[in-house]
Amino acid sequence: MCGIIGGITSDSIEKVLLDGLKYLEYRGYDSSGLALSENGKITVRKKTGKISVLKDELKKNPLKLAHIGIAHNRWATHGAPSEINAHPQLSYSNNIAIVHNGVIDNFAAIKSSLVAKGYEFRSETDTEVIADFLEEEKKQLGSLLLAIKRFFYIAKGSFALAILDQQEPDKIFFAKWRTPLLLGRGKGMNLLASDKIAFAPRIEEFYDVADGEYGYLQGDCISLFVYDKEIIKTPTFLPIDIKRSDIALGKYANYMEKEIDEGAFVIDKILREYTKDGKYKFDPELVSSLKNSEEVILIGSGSSYHAALLGCEYLLNAKLNAYAYIASEWAHYPRIRTKNPVFILLSQSGETADVLRSLDVIKNHRWPVISLVNIESSSLARRSNYVLPLFAGFEVAIVSTKTYICQVALLWLLANATMSNTAVIEELKKVGRAQRKVLSFKDAISNLAGKLVTQHDIYFIGRGLDYLLAREASLKFKEITYIHSEAFPAGELKHGPIALIEKGTPVIGFCSDETSYAHLMSNLEEAKARGGLIFFIGIRSGEVDEEKFTFASIDPQVNILIEIIYAQLLSYYATLRLGYDVDKPRNLAKSVTVE
């Protein structure tokens, strides 16, 4: 889940690297560092903490002008966040510097073989092991390029690598296996990075490096090879579709509020892309595969799993057999009940390791896969039979907001498309308008957040789809406020969890369906009778105060898309009041590329 960037420029590379690291902080921010190559010497600087700490260090102790360099933001896997474990990592002789995104599963075995040859290690990382492996293999094979090729055959796991060699100071070497790596070409520069967001606005076109490809940048040239074929490959570059304005904060102080506000408009985008003149634009073969399947299996992680739970309910309502699973569980314990399943895999980045591990299992059996992804060039998208882009736009804040809305809305449309039910298209338009109205209640939601931040525990309850929504609301709250929260089916409150309610414990109830309204209110009263502070978010038009947020019902199936805006804003304002970073909560990264 780390972020890497490297490049060769006709001007100073340092600012390019630091700007890129800033945009890659969503991939990790335990530590950061860079290595510059100039006149046959590699200079490394790294610090723990966010990129701002590294920038301050470089202001105090500037580096000499360099045109070639690599840099890294870390999300710790092997070894605690520390300067010694931060990237770049140097080889034993200090001749090779390397940055790495991914995990080498058999690093311990490789390390043991290197220790037997006299290598000593300074860090706890698997990345230092790669550097020393490449150094040793280069001695044996006479070429770093051949050493990299050899690494593909030895390593188990995932890696995107950018490498400097003191003995070949005019090159940046790279290699890619099961974790993203892009090459970019611009005026006076060649870059590589984990995400094209790091290229803006300098790069004009990019190439998405495929698994098994490796090579090097040198001047304005790019050499590309495939590890198991004796060929030199010519990369096909595409125009880059990102501008600095796409990721600029504009009037906002942080990305989370910006993306919550944008989330109130993404349904309009979904409708434009997937419907026209009151009809669906889905691929008929895709819809047919769902209708003819014996079961539909939805798989996701985190917020994507919560969207999958709702999608499962929508498909069940469409008279299809549907099941939703957590990716990290299904990948190891796959459950398929029939001979003719169809899979729907959900991932914002399309690089989520647990989802890709599940995909490996599915592809071994050649079952059809529909992917819902926000990055159309991602590994998941490339390996799917059908791709449904989310069109959410860039999400920079770590927690998912608008992507979740796109996933749920798209799954609802897809389920109804299997029934040729087009009436819901107009209903979804109304939901978008209702979401935007929620944004006018920010002050009241902020006041409610003030009542929650002094508590140690918060509980979210609901029935039916509202319980599934409550799970996402609870996840959002704990992710960024660090306050313990849980979600329960409202009717189960009295079957155990009510023992947790004491004086002042907040209980937030969601209700999107008239069928369960009376029972939900009764459950809230049960909590109130035990001293709980109760709050309500749901249907009943016109009632808005610091304990109740209501809206006119549109459709019980998608009213939850209105409730989620309230829930996201509640988490946002609670975090602001606590003084925490809403965009970068501790210990988390957005693109989870490790298992």
C-alpha cells in the first residue's frame, strides 16, 4: 500500500518527487524518503511521519541539484514505522537503492540465504532483502537487468520496484508484479509512479506496466522487457486523463468534505453513463449472464463489502440467488453452491489484494467476473469479463465516501435491469436531489457531532437495509474518530447489546422504511430508558433538530443513499472537533495492496 515515484528530468527532480509523494500520501504516510543519483553517487534522505516532515528536513539540509531520483511513502508491513525501516533501502554495499510497493512472502528464506553468504541487515524490511538479493545476483550474472529478471523467478508475493544503481547512474530500473506501476512521458522528463495522480500536471501520456514487465528509464528513452520471454517490448502510451484541477482542494480545507459534497452529485453521473431516455445502457450480455446464473456472488472489502451487502439484497429482490462475502475470507475459504455462478467484485482502486486473491480463485475455474471499479486501468478491471466503471472521480481522502454511493446506486440499477424495471431511474434522480439538500444541514450535524465526541462508545442500529447502512456508518465513525463504535440490527439490541448501554451512551437509529419505523422507534426508546442518548436519521419529512434528521421517503430501497450523507458528515464533524486529520486517519491506507 506504499506509494512510489521516480524519474529523470532535464531540471531538478527533487520537487517532482516531493509533489508526487504528496499526492500519493493516500497510499501510506508512516514515513517517506527519497534517493537522488548525481555524478555516480546516491544520496538518501528519509524521515518518519508525513511528507511535510521530509520537506522540512530538506529545507534545513538541502541536497545538491540532481536530475535522477526515486521516492517513497510507506505504509508499514515488515517492521515498525522508523527511519531505519523507511524507504529507500540500500543494499549492503550501498551501491543499490530501492523503493518497493508490495510484500515478498518468502523474504525470510531469501534473507537466510543471503546471511549465509555474509550479508548483514540494518532494517526489518523485506525491501532491504530485495536490494541485497539484486546486489548478489548482479555479482553472479554481471548485470542488474539480469538480476531483476532472476528475481521474478525467485520471489513470491507482489512488488513494484524502482531501483538506482551507483554503477549505472543515468538509469532508473523498474519491475512490476501484482501491484500497480505506471510509466509517464512529459516534456523534458520520464517518470514512473504507483498512480497517475502523482504525474499531474507534468505528464502528457502514460503506460500501465503489466505483470512480469521490467526495464529502465534512461534520458528520454524507455526500455521494456518481459521476464519470461526473450523480447524487447514497445509500450503503448495513452493520453493522460488527469488535470491538477481534478485533485485541487479549491474552496475546501480538506478532501473529505470536498468528496462528501461531490458524493451528492455522483448519482447524476451514474445515471448519465448507464441510462438514456429512460432506458438502461448495460451490455445485454452482462445482464443476460446475471439473469441466467444459478447464483451471483458479490465480493469486497471494507466499504466495498458493505456496498456488496446491499447489492446482494437488491439482487435477491430481483429473484436471483445472491450472496455477499468479505474478500479476505472468501479468498481462503471459497464457497460456491452451483456450477454456474457469476461474480461481482467491488474495489475502489481495483488493486485491493484480498479481492485480487479472490479473483485468482475465480479465474482458475474460468467463471465470469463483473467488476465495479473506480480505476478502469486497474488489475481487477483488466482481468474481468465485464467492467462497470464507477465514475466517482478521484478520491484522495483515505475513507471511502462517494465511491460507496456509486457502488450502491450502480448495483441497484443493475438488479433492476435484470427485471427490465426502468421506473427506478426516475426514483434515483430524486435521491440525488435529496442528497444535495442534506448538505444544507451541516451546522446541525456538526452540533450533533459535538455531543458524541466525549463518549467512549457509540452504537448504530437499523432494521433491514438500514442495518447494512448502519454497518457502513459505524465503520466511517471508528475509522477517523478512533472512538469505538458498533452496528447492531435494532431488534437484536435487547438480546445482549443493550447491556452495553449506560447513562450518556449515544445510540443512533436509521430508518428508511415505513414498515420498520414503529419498531425502530421502540428500540430507541428501550435504549433511552437505560440512560442512552438517542438520535434518529430517516424518513418523516420536515423534522430537523439536534436529535432528529428526517427526509421525505423516496423508495425504501435507496433511501439509505440519503442517510449515508448524514452519516458521513457526522463522522467528518466529530473528527474535526477532536482535532484529528480527516483525510489521513492513523494506520490506514486507501489502496490496500497487501494481504
